[in-house]
Amino acid sequence: MKWIYLMPALLASASCSPSPDELLTKAKEAYAAHDYAVARLHLAEAAEGAPGNREISLLRAKTALALGDGEGASIALATLAAGKPPQGELAELAAEAALLRQTPAQARQFVAASQSAEAFRLRALAFLQERNLDGAREQFRQAVAAGGNARAFADYARFQLLEGDIGAALDMSNRAFKAAPDGLDSLLVGGQVAAVRGDLGLALKRYEQAAKSYPTSVAAKIGQAGILGDLGRTAEMETQLAELTKAGVRNPELTYLQVRAAAARKDWGKVRTLMQAAEADLPRYDRARLLYGEALLHLGQVEQAIAQIGPIARVQPGNRMAQRLLAEAQLAAGDAKGAFATFRPVAKSVEARPEELQLMAKIATAAGDASAEEYRKRASQPAVRALAADLAEADSAMRQGNWAKAVVAYDRILGNTDGRNVVVLNNAAYAHLMLGNHDKALGFAKRAVEQAPDNPSVLDTMGWATFKAGKNPAEAQRFLRKAAEIAPQNRTIGAHLSEVERALKNRG
């Protein structure tokens, strides 16, 4: 009796199983949508039904590469090559798989005879893995000379960032974006270059687009989380980090961001816990160790703090934060003379900040040095040269579109003055607007308009910040109309007013 009832169900189940062709179609759709994890599942099932299918094997290799699985890609490519040296596209894919497996010599061997832009790119990356910067540079140049492609431009831009040539990196990043505006490499390097230039608003836009279009990209999500942290949006950053942790992601960049988020909340116990779990895998001079040292200092573990901060301070004498933390740790450990020697170069600088001079006065007093009173006097007086340097830095940053750097400089200026300078307040508001920090921008704009209620530039910033912060659009319109009446020829004011009035009209 059981056989009679089960047989139709088994037959129905068999008839409903998708064929290899149907599974391949689903895999292609998932691959096109950049959902590589789903594509891999469909391809694995399709391969069981059609083990010798060349199209399935090729897409399996490409999918594995997209997921960063060099071993899986190599297995699929070996099947396709059937024991012969891979040629053409297969050779390029095999070279990429070899790079993922950290075998650069083999990668270069796969594409040794090719003169394509992609082959030059792959050889450049192989030289980079071998720390041959000259070889990498030459291969990147030849990749561009051969016509290039989006990935070649993007990788060359990363290399130029490594060499500190930000202008050249920007040019290559723009070429990558022009060649493939939706490409993962174009978006990631666009975010990276924008972040280095201080245009965090653009950086976040690029990373968000990458994360949305490529849901399996860990780099896109980590980049997005990092920029959210740079913008001070810690809660959003932590949400992103929690999703990555839940997905089982583990890498040093994620650890650093987790530590940084905990430090931003001054949760020093969490910083210590995170670092204790990851410390053995981190390089001696990793930036996360500086935050670890700061946490240990706050937790009263002074000697351990010195052990973490000391090596970084020694190899990075220009790192003011490292020098300050080391000096504070030495002072806490009772080594006032050591702290004095550590922090003296920072405090002697004409650009020393008041808070740095106050710390130096405290250290000098503890060390019994007669210079303590001198540092106290300097700390109580505006540092004219430091202020001039901040103003020059802010002005340069604004011209270059480095909004993050401008914000830092303006914050210092406002903190070391009476905080009433209209130009500084207005520019700080504008820089925050460009970063997407609309509420902060509105706060600075309000302070500026209190000082100059009839200045058209200030009124424009106030109206635009009100609108972008999602506040009362009618109030935004009132400020912008007043600005337009005072400066009717100003195109920026006119454009802002038109957009606000269009939004009000659409709201009915």
C-alpha cells in the first residue's frame, strides 16, 4: 500500500527538479545581478547534472574569482584546459586565480606571451605581490598604452595612491569610472581616492553604490563602514559592522573598524576585548594598536599601553597622537623625564596646539623642568602661527575639495578663537554640507547668520542647509529668497532657490 501512495509523489518530485540548462540560466541571472553566492549554488547543482558542460565550468571559474576563491577557480579552469596549458581568456583567468592563491610567478607564467591590456595588468599585480614596484609600474604603464580597461585603470590608481601621487590616482580613477561606471573596481577605487582627497560625501556615494550593486562585496561594505565612521555616524557604522560579523567576515580592516567604533564611544573595555582576540594576527605597527594602547592607558594598564604605543611612536615621529599617548603613558608610569623627552619636539613646534602645550606644562612640572611656566603662558595665548597655518590649511582644503581636512582645520580655528568669525562659520557649514553632515552644517550656518543676517552667501548656506537637513522647506525658501534679492546675479543662490521651490511645489 505504501508503494502505491509514494510512487506518484516521487515521480512528481523528479519531474519538478530543474534541468542543468534551467539551473545555468538561473546562475547567469544571479551572476549578472552580481549575486555570486547564489550563482555558485546554481552552478554546483547544474554541474552535477552536466559534469562536462564547458559553459557551466567557465561560469563556475568566473564566479569563484568574483568570490575571491582562487582554489575553486583553478579547479574549474583545470577541467576546461583538459591537461593543456590554458590559452587566451582561460590563461588570464588562470593568472587571476594564481594571484588569489598568492603564487605570482605562476600568474606571470600563464600570461607571459600575451600583450593584451589585461595581461599587463595581471603581470603588474604579480610584481606587486613580489614587492617589485619598478616592474609593477612598468607593466601598468604598458597596460594603459595597450588601451587599458576599467580594472587596469583602477589597479593603476591604487598603485599611484601607494606611491603618494594623488593627482595621477584621481586621473586613473576617473578613467576607470568612465570605462565602467557600474564596475566594482571602478566604484571601489573611486571611493578610495575620494576618501584620500577628503571628499567623504563622494566616497560614501561610491561605496554605497558598490555595496548595493555587488551584495557579496566585503570590500564595498567595509569601505562604506569606514567612511560612516569618518563622518561621525558611529551608529550606522556599527550596524554595518554587525552585519559583516554576522556573515562571518574576518580580516584586519574589519577588526580596526570595530576597535575604532568602540573607541569612538569610549568603550575601552570593548577595545581591549577586541584587540586581545586579534592581536596575534596584527602587524607590530598596525593602526589598531594605537587605539589599543589608548584603551589600556584609560584602563590603568600603563606598562602594557607603553608596549603597544612605543614602537609606533618611535617609527612615526611625526604622528602627534602617538607621541601624545606615549608621553601620557610615561607620565602615568612615573617616568616624567621620559615623557618630557618624548613630547618636547611636539610642544616646541610653532604649530603646537593649546591642549598640547597644557600637557607639556604638566609634564615639565612633574619633571621639575623650569620650562613649565613658559609652556603655560604659550597655552594661554592664541598661537598666531598655528592659527595662520590652520587658516591656510582650511583655505587650501576648500579649494581642493578636501572637505574632511577643511572641517578639521575649521574646528581647530573655532576652538582656539571666540568662535564668531562669519567666514569660518560659513565655510565650516559648507564643508559639512559637502560631506553630507547636514545637521552639523545647519548648526554652523545658524551661528553664521546670527553674526551676518544680511550676507547673501551666509543666507544661501543657511537656506540650503535647512533644506538638506530635511527641516522646514518654507523657512529654507525664505532665507534663499532674501539671499536672491540681495545678490540677484548669483547663479548658485538662484539654483538652490529653484530646487527648494520645485520641492515645495511637488509637495502640493
